[in-house]
Amino acid sequence: MSPMATQRDYYEILGVAKSAAPEEIKKAYRKAAAANHPDRNPGDAEAVERFKAAAEAFDVLGDTEKRALYDRYGHDAFSRGGRQPGFNDVNDIFGAFGDIFGNLFGGTPRGGGSRAMRGDSLRCGIRLDLKQAAFGCTQVVEIDRNELCATCDGSGAKPGSKAEKCAYCGGRGQKIQSQGFFSMQITCPACRGAGEIVRDKCSKCSGSGRESKRIKLDVKVPAGVDNGMQLCLRGEGEPGDRGGPRGDLFCDIEVAEHPLFQRHGQDLVCTVPLSFPQAALGTELDVPLLDGRHHLVIAAGTQAGDIVRLRGKGMPDPHSRRRGDLLVQIVVEVPRNISPRQEELLRELAEIEKKDVSAHQKSFIEKIKDYFATDESADKQP
């Protein structure tokens, strides 16, 4: 990863606005790559660093999924997957964006011959429980992806043989096609741009140079992830063509529902039932946390629907690590079946409440009387 990109915004590196269209981003990258290309700046180490930084920025902003992640999480979007954006050297850049450099420098890839192409990206899903999402974990994912054929080492040629230079294009992978006064460069139809043709194909891979394998990967999941988030593992996708770098692996996060907690962003909601005596007289009880329990004192006179906020007991933010809160929501339960003694006490309480009506009840009763009085008066009018 280039030092410049760790300090500067990718949009700033390419000199485009965050609302820039894909073609505008590609055009800006072509301009930066042309200005700082190593072939045009021999011996200039700073130009090479600018060249790498521009390629890194385009690698992210030129890809729809990576750009969406970057717009949402910034540079942290890719460090969460355990791999940082960037290229080890300029050859990796030529391999990834050979088609762009071909257009910039006369249609011939750097060094001539076949053009390396970056591999396709892959996707997988990771299902977590709420506790794993809260504290982070390492998950093992299994994916089916192509690997270089072990028999031919990815060449596609039968062991003991090798690919031949394409006679039609002379190994360049491109042909000049003339139409009157105009000429244009096209991909060689004989070798399909490879610059070489395999005559004796490998029996194991039928000349493709690839074989499908089941791969296990360890994915480090950061604390605080939520449904819909995505982790990017750079270089864990399909292998590139003709020696190009691998694509990426995108892991979609799914967090299962919890039997006790409901998640609202970084906050958690836990519903706690109380009996009428507990709510009226107050009580003490233990409420669950994701990592244990909390002793909670319920004040006398607590009402149904009241919320007690326990700060810092919710989910962490995956970027700032600031934790949300746990909201304990009170529900007052009414018993469906009561004993004769309970009924006797409740009736006694009801008689007392008739004589000693609370301020809230009195206000409501007065409003009811006024409502019915108005309604009866309207009925009596002719």
C-alpha cells in the first residue's frame, strides 16, 4: 500500500469530486497514469509513488462495490478484511489495468506480448449471532474458486510441451485492421489477445489452465458489524488471465435475531416484565447483558413503557469503537388467573382507590365527565 494513499483521500488523489461518474474517474486515472508512468519518468521515485497512489485510488473508485464501501467507511473499509488496498510494484498495476495502459501507449502492453488481466471477484455470506457481531470473531468460510492447474502450472499446455507464438499476430495479441484511410487496433481473433496458442492441451484442465477447488479461508470479523455490511478480502477471488492478479472476495454479513435483544443501530432494547406490585413498590432485579448481567434498581411508581438507559452496554461502532446503550423497556404484566386471596386484596385496593383517586386518574375522570356532558347536551337540542 502506498504511503500517500494512507494519508490522502482517493478522490483527492485522482482530482475528482465524490459525485464523479465512472467515466470521469477512469479519465482522471488515465491522465494521472500517463503523467507519472515509469517509462516517461525514468529514475523518478516520486513519480513512481504517485503512479502507485493513482492506481490504488482507481482500483477502489473504479469498482462499484469497493467504491460503495469506501464512501461508507473510508480507508477502514478494506483494513477490516485483513488486507489493505494497494499494489506491491508497478508490474502488478500493469497486470491489473493492462487494457488502460494499452490504450495510453499505442495499444501494446508494457513489454509487448500477451496482456495480463485481473481476475473476477467472488462473493460469500457470513452468518453471525449477536454476540459474535458485538465482540468480533474469526470465521472460516468455504468457497469454490479456480486455482492454477497443478498438472500444467496454469499454462494449459500438456506437460513437456509449451504454447507457441501466435503466427497471425506475431505474438503481440493485437492486429492492425485497415479500412480505407483509417486503421484501428483489434484483439487478435486467432489467439484472443493471448499472443500464443496452445496446440497440445493439458488433459487435466483441457487447456484452460484452471481447476476448481474448495478453499477454506479465515475471515477476521470486526466488532460491531451489522446486517448488510460487507468485508473485502483483497486477492482472494479468481486468478487473473495470463499472469494477472487475483480478484477480491466480498463477504456479506448477516446477523441472526437474538431471543432477548432487539438491535437499533448501536443500541439494544431488552423488554423486562414486572408485576403490578413490583412496579408500584419498586424492586431490584438482574437484567441480561451480552457479556453477563447488570443489577438494576427499579424505582417505586415505575410505569408501563418506561425505559431505563444503561449507557455503554450496547453494540460497538465498527469505526469509532464507541458503544451504544442498552434500553431496558418496562412492561407491567396483568395476571390472567388469580387466587381468591389475591382477588380479595385487589378488590380492597379498588375500594381504596375510589376514595383516594390519584391526580392522574382524577384528571382523566373529569375529562370523561365533560365529554359525556357535552354529548348529552347536544342530544337534547331540537
